[in-house]
Amino acid sequence: MPVPVPAPESKEPVRVDPPKPQYAPVAAASPVARPDTGQPRKESLIAPDLTIEGKIEGGGSVRVAGKFKGDVNVQGDLTIEAGAKLTGSVRADKVTVAGELEGNVEESTHVELLQTAVVTGDLKAGTLTVAAGARMRGHAEFGWEDGKGPKAVKHGNGNAGA
């Protein structure tokens, strides 16, 4: 009886590919977050039953419903609600006044005085909206890109009276 002969083995080596590594983004390599991420800014509230004295600075928005005495310098918006009072200078992107502001708005892209607003001080803003019934005692400059008034605007070719 013939002895079974094993089949000759293939001379080509068997290929086994290792699994491919999974790459995950490293958090440390991501860029630093910018202030304007498209998400709504956080808003801090001074409640109606609070009276605070000090200074506010930061990147968020502030809503005053109580009384605040001091300067406000924020890269967000400032809202002074009806019945609230702020005594101090203000620098904010947008300032909305429904209550009382005793002080100057030194830099703002937009100031809005609502019907119940009472302002004692000067305003410098890119644009100004005043509702019927709002009251103000002071000087307002708006619409000038650099805030320096009409002398900063140049007309024509520079020949005055020609």
C-alpha cells in the first residue's frame, strides 16, 4: 500500500499585517482658545437686593439689577436694569441703560438708553439709540470712528476753502 505523501508546502511566506495604530489628537497641541468662540459670553448678575462697591473688570457681560458704586471695564456687554443704579465710569462693548447711570461711558460700540433710563454724565459711543422718555444730562459723542470729534474727519483733497 502506498504511503500518503504530504502535499508540498507553499514557498511563499504567509503575510500577517499588524493592526494599524489609532491616533487621537493631543489636547496640548490644540490652539489656545480665543475670547470670541461663537458661544454666548457668561453674564454676571448683581441682584436687585444687593449694594456693591468696588471695581469690575473682565471678559464677560454684567447685568446690574441692584446698586453698584465703582468703575466697570468689561469686554462684554453691560446692562443696567430698571430700578438699578450704577455710579462710576463704564467701558463695555454694548451698554444698555434702563435704570440710572451716574458717570461717563468712555468707550462703547453701542449705547442704548431705554424709556426708563436716567443718565448723568458723558457718553462716547460708535452708535447711540435713545427711546422716547429717556433722560440725560451731559455730553454725547457718537458716530466718530476715533472718538475725537469732527476735527478728525478729513474731506476733499486737503485744500480748505479752495
